[in-house]
Amino acid sequence: MTRLDIKGDARRIFDTLRSGGIAIIPNDAGYALMGGTYDAVHRIFLAKKRGGHKRNAMLASMATQRELHVLDQRSQDMVEMLTQDYNLTVGVAAPYRKDHPLMAKVDPRLIEASTGHGTVGLLLNAGPLFEEVCRLCREAELPVFGSSANVTGTGPKFRVEDIQPELRAIADVIIDYGLRKYHHYQRSATTLSFATGEVECLRIGSCYELICDVLQRHFNVTLAKDPGREVNASGHLQEFAFKEVSYS
Amino acid sequence: MNSIDIAGDARRTMDIIKAGGIAIVPNDTGYACCGSSMDPLQRIYDTKQRGSHKRNAMGADLETQRELQRLSPRAQQMVEALVADHDLPVGVIGSFRAGHPLLQKLGDEGMRASSAVGTIGILLNAGPFHKELSRLSREEVVPLFGSSANLTGTGPRFSVDDIPPEIKAIADITIDYGLRRYHTYRRAGTLINFDTLQVVRIGACYELISGVLRRWFGLELPPDPGFEQLPSGHLNEFGLKGVE
């Protein structure tokens, strides 16, 4: 086999998630561990040895983001421009509609572990396979959550062989597409927050300088300066902003 | 609504190129100067102070590349995998169909400046603007040829501010989309001759391209000696010196 079967792989991932399994999927910003049920996400949490202050991100297509996030026009324009015009991967945390069919289905314990201060973080535009998985999940109204395929605090993984064995062991399906596009940043995806009505950076990550350039030129917004990986390896600017969640 | 009008910008660019003008366009691999006939290409060439061993590259999408180049089935699969599956930008050098309508339009003189030893180079998949302009080029049969918006040998430019004033001065339109995606590589797009499977220039995404070709096609590309050792990435810079 020399060609990828993106549609077929997305279907396998989707089937795994829908049946309560765990998938390792290749996003442009690194490999991610994803689950579609409370039990699956809890198993990921335990295997990663995550702190309770961390939140899961949700996978979303732009169609879902537009419905789910409650943003003013200017903020939504920023998200649209970054993902649609400039084709950049970005995580966006913002207030959400609690009555949205996708959220209404989520186990309350999973809501608690995936939201903070009334916001939910969505990973957007993370590559062709990601888009196809998001499309299938949207059609089936299947909410899917997850985070980097790593033991917490060890940095994102850009190759399947770099993912810790104990994490590979809990995955029911692993899609290996080789080295990920944004490996040279050596950080996860950049995450922006719109919780206060103003955009701010929660985590400096891949494409951060490109995201800063777009927001500066088109919206006259200046994001925090990147102190560099030597000073802030994870890129987190507000690491402990959320309270501990026990998953019990 | 605050957004960029990629379709509108590509339309304006195409109209200027069609009328014999010069455009500076925002590829993911850096800003490029392009035109569609010998006159603008000669002006670009003279302003850049290029050596005669350098060739113009073509900008196109995969649909045009499939029609215009004649690669072996295996080589074509490599190109399809890099572009369609892994979404990487790549410059594909290979033999071509001289009778293709886009090359017929370019004319004999333009072809001499844009081909060498029976091959032509095509930059594929260089971002949303490149995609839209390539579509117009195909549909309206207007060839797109050009090269980096720089003085020869001085490295690609990833911001309009960094393009030398004399290059900006010859452009009839400049599309400024800010900092270009692959600026981190500090080199232009990777160029591979898919007839011989030899790397001509190590550039953007080279480690990703090498990874795909090694893993899915069993092809080992040469290691990158690194930017400090080889800033331009050219492995055979003067291979075409003296070639007509």
C-alpha cells in the first residue's frame, strides 16, 4: 500500500469511538488519544496520569464550532480567518450552548472534565483525517474528547513510535501516518481563549507566530510574546486556571 | 465581516497576468514573482539578476500536473501521495507533453527559459491562494511561471516587507497575506526530479517528504546537511550551466 485511505481510516476511528473504544489519531499538530464515552476518556486520563486541573479538548468541524460556541461576530471572524482563510490549526476555548444536541448527550462527569468557567475547548482544522472524523462524528451526533497521546507533561508526540507503550496499549485503533507536519514546533497546538470576550492565548503552540501575525494584521490584536521553548517548553500561560476534577 | 477574499484576489491577479503583467503571490513556501509570457518573465529574470543555469518553475494543481507531465506510474503515485494524502507542497520536475495547451501558450522562447533537458518543474500544493490561482490558470489556459520574489541567491522571502524594492517595483499587483507558513525552514520549496528520483533542492517540508517516500515507497532520499552547511538546499546548483 502506497496511498493512504483517509476515508476508510476515519470510518475505523469513528466505529471504534462509537462503540466505546479509544483511538490514537494523527493530527497535524501531533498524535492524539480520543474517546467518545466517559469510560473511554477516563481510561485515557488514568493512563496519561493527568492532573485534575487539565481539561479535555473536543474534536470539532467548523460547522460544529459555529453552532456550539457563543461568540460575538468579531471573535467568530478571527476563528474563521485563522482556520478557513489561512488554513491554520488552532484550539479555541469559548462559552458554549449547553442545550446543543452534542453537549446534551454528554455524561455530566465528562462535561465536568472537559469544560471550565463555562467554556469548552475545541480543536479545529487539524488535517484531512481529522476533518473526516469530525464530519462522521457530527453526522452521528457523537461527541468526542481527548488530548495529546502522551504521559502528562512529557510533550506532544509526533511519531507513533514515540508514544509511550502504556498509552499505545489502551488504544483499540492506532492510525500511523508517520511524522506529523508541525513537529518542528515541539509543542502542541496553540490554544486561544475567548472566555472574557477578548482573545487571549492559553497555550503557545504550533503556528503561534503565524496566528499572531494574522490577528495583528487583520484585527490589531497583539497576543503575548513567545518566551521560547527554553523558557516555557509546554507553552502554557495559564496552566492552573481550572479547578481539580476527580473523575470519581 | 473581516476576512480575506482569496477568490477575488486570485481573480484580480489572473486578470493582470493574462494582460502580460507581473504578480507577486503568497505561496506557503514564500512569495513568488510570476507571469505568463516571455516579456514579463524576462523582466523578472533581469531584475533578479539570475544566472542562465536557473529555470522558471510553473505553478499548477494536481489536475494540470497529471495532464502536463509524463511520469512513470510509480513516480506519479509518489506525487499523488505527497500532495493529496499528506498535504505537502512539492516542486515536481519531470518530462512533459510539449503539446499541452498551457505550454503551447507559453511559446518557444518561454519554454526555453522554463525547461531543461526535456523536463519542467511544477510547484504543487502551495496553499489556498496558489490553489485558486492554479484553478483559474487551468480553466482559462493561462500558464503561470516564475520564481522566488528575491534577488538571485539571496534566499526566499516570507514577508512582503522583506522583498527587495526593485522586485516590488516591477510587480503590477502584490498580494500580501503576511508571514508565510513555511518560513521556519528558511529555504524555498523542495524540488525533486521524479524522472530520475533525485533531489534537486532541499527545501520546505523536506523531512516530511523524505519520511513519506521512505515509508510508503521504500525510497531513501539523501540526508539534509542542514541550513548552516547548505543554506540554499541546492544539491546540484550548476547542473544546468551551459545547457540550452
